[in-house]
Amino acid sequence: MPRQLITFQIGDQVLGVDIMAIREIRAWSPATPLPNVPPHVRGVVNLRGVVLPVLDLSHRLGWGMTDPSARHVIIVVRIGEQLQGLIVDAVNDIVTVPDDGMQPLPDIGDTPAASFLEGLATIDQRLILILALERLAEGTAGLAEAA
């Protein structure tokens, strides 16, 4: 069955996440830092009464820390039972990946990014890295409750 993805940018990289996991796309707003959290957790924001952990996706993937500005956005995703925010540079569009359009990652060694990617897809001559959201959130469960 074809999959629909929301694609977005981090630097020059195009990534995608299953559209069914997306709850909201919102403008950047500063997160309130929390003590003793992993460095990729930028803090929490209040989303209509829900405390939402905000992850620096670039940092989590091992591509360096994001210096968020007004041009950045937060993609709110549901991972398991928890909502989490992902800081990205920009949201691109919705794409449909056919059944045979997903490819496994080549063996690129033990890099941080590889452990958080589900696979690759080529759409309109662009290579899209597909995020494995459940792996991305490991180590961040319970942050909203701690806030």
C-alpha cells in the first residue's frame, strides 16, 4: 500500500515522516529548558495545555546543533502515546511513496543518523530519508510528565 509522507528540510537534507504521525505544524516558539535532559532535547513548550518536549532533530541525527530562528518550524508528531515536537528548517510538501519505492538503508556503518532512519525513497529525482519515529524518541519518554 502506498505511503504518504510529509517532507521537510534540515540543511540540504530532505527527510520524510509518515503523514499519519503528524498532529500539527507550528511556527517556532522558544522552548523552556529542562535540567538533566539529553542535549538533543531543547526543552518543552505548552501546546494548548499539553506540555510538549521539543527535540533538535539535527542534533539527534548527529548533524550539529540547530540555532532556531523565526524561520524554523516545529512539527508535532505522535510517537506511541506521547506528542513530541521536532525542530526542522522548513516543511516542503506531501508525497506518496509507492509500494516498491521504499529502499533499505545501505550499510553506512554505525552512525547516529542510521539508527533513526527507516529507509530511503526517491521522489521526483530527490532522495528522501525516512525517519523511524519510534527510535527517535528513545530516551525522551516521560519528559512531559517531569516538567
